[in-house]
Amino acid sequence: MKVAVVGATGMVGEVMLKVLEERNFPISELLLVASERSVGKKLIYKEKEYTVIGLSDAVAAQPEIAIFSAGGSTSLEWAPKFAALGTTVIDNSSAWRMDPSKKLVVPEINANTLTADDKIIANPNCSTIQMVMALAPLHLKYQMKRVVVSTYQSVSGTGVKAVQQLENETLGVKGEMAYPYPINRNALPHCDVFLENGYTKEEMKLAREPQKILDDRSFSVTATAVRIPTAGGHSEAVNVEFHDDFDLSEVRKLLSETPGIVVQDDLENNLYPMPIYAHDKDDVFVGRLRRDETQPNSLNMWIVSDNLRKGAATNAVQIAEYLVQKGLVAQQTSAIS
């Protein structure tokens, strides 16, 4: 495969390269792509040095797969240019997620909907991915009615500028601010921009994306998204009301048998999911499983995942792996001169 990583110099792009290497993705030619200000930079992949190229050169090279993590405006402009030449684009931005003509994919849940005609595939929001990973098997069994989620999201979800802000504040150093307030020793109920309905864009992603991924509008999701001073890993408190009743031991078994899920729910030994457990791992960790004693057929749980891996890079690479495995990516036979 000739593979382009668009946004290779960014925080997610760096993790993308790490995941591609760890999983030994079949790459015959690697194109590392970034904005004009990064063109010419040198990056290392599998102990080999690569020079970062621009988007025009990457399109001209006609890769079989292009994995984007370069922001929505870049994806909107450039993904169709790649797709028009036969490249399959896997996009990590929010640009295409709610486009009815594009698939929104978590491989463990709905990769089987992909076809060779899907030339732009959307990667869901990081917080959505870990939530639906846990909800999907439970929905199949008990039929969700309503989900209430509160997130505790790391600064890495905002980007390198936010990580630097937290580091500066921890050290007592003045520097550039990614947030309107300090994040150290604080919690900001403000992830992404506020919308007219009073919710943030992040909260509305959590509300809308699960319905599309599960191809089911019969349940509803309401969210509050909060940024906390952790460097990596998103956590979520999820309350879900089902149409059918459940047995807690059956819920634990169902989740334990779900690929990509690790149940950490041993209260006697203080074992429950935390970002320090999830760091640099591809699994979604679920624990604190308990009945909501105020509402029939309702479950509380705590979900944690590395937002840069399963929440972004790993999910995108898993989509690419599925495409290759199923022969859904056409081998390019020529390049534009």
C-alpha cells in the first residue's frame, strides 16, 4: 500500500505513525504530509528518515489510502481531491461525520457497512468512540432508551498548545493560553465552541454520532463535556436507561467478551478505570458498573480510553486494516506526472 498520513507533524499524526509501526501496517511507500510551514521537515518512521511534503504533491502521488488528521477545513478542501483520483480517505476531523453520504465508523461495530465505493470515511469523535464501544453490545441485548453522559477530558484532546498550557501552569511559568482560564487545578465545562442551544459542539457530537454509528434513532443522548487537568486519556460517567431489564453479572460478561473492551470492576481491590491505566493502550476500559437505584432498567458505568489512540489514531488505522483485509482498496496503477 502507498499510504499518506496528512497532518503527520501534529499530535495525532505522531501517534498515527506510532500505531502504523506497532501494527506493522503493509506500507510499500509512505507519504508524510503537512501544511506548507512544515514542508521539508524530517520525520523518522521505522528507523528511516522521511521528508514532509505538501498536499499537492501528495495528491499527485495517488496513494491508495490517505489518513487525515489535519483539521476540518483541510479535510473539506483536500479529501475530495484525493477521493476523485481513487484514494480512500479516512478522516479524523468532524468535517464529514454527519454527512449522510459518508460512513461514520468504529470498526468493531460497523466496519461491515463499508464498501469499495466509500472513498471518504469519517472517524468519530474521540469521546464518542469509547462510549459506543461500551454501549453497542448492551444496546443489542437490552435496547437503550436514553443515555446521560458527563465527560472528563484531557487537555491532549485540545492539542499541543493546551498540553503546553498545563505544563506551564504546573511549573508556574507564564505562556500562551489555549483556554480562556487556567486549566491547572481547575475544571472547564467548555469543550469546543458554544452553540445556539447552549450546548458545546463537543456535547452535540456525543448526542448525534452514536445514533449514526449504531444506525438507530430510537434512543437519545444528552451530554456535558468538561476539560480537566490530565495530560492524556478521556473519562466518562455514563448513565443508560434500557427498555429491557438486565442482570449485572450478565452485563459484566457481555462487556468482557466484547473485543476492545477491558472490564476493570473489582471494588474490593480498588480496581476501576483511570487514565493512567489507559495511557498508550488501544483498549476501552469499563468499570464502576452498578444499577441506578432511582430509575428502572438503568445502569451507571465509568468508561476510560486513550483519546489519541483508540479515540483517534488507532481507530483510523483499524479502518484501514479492515479495508485492506477485505480488498476494498483499489491498487493505484499510475501517478500524475
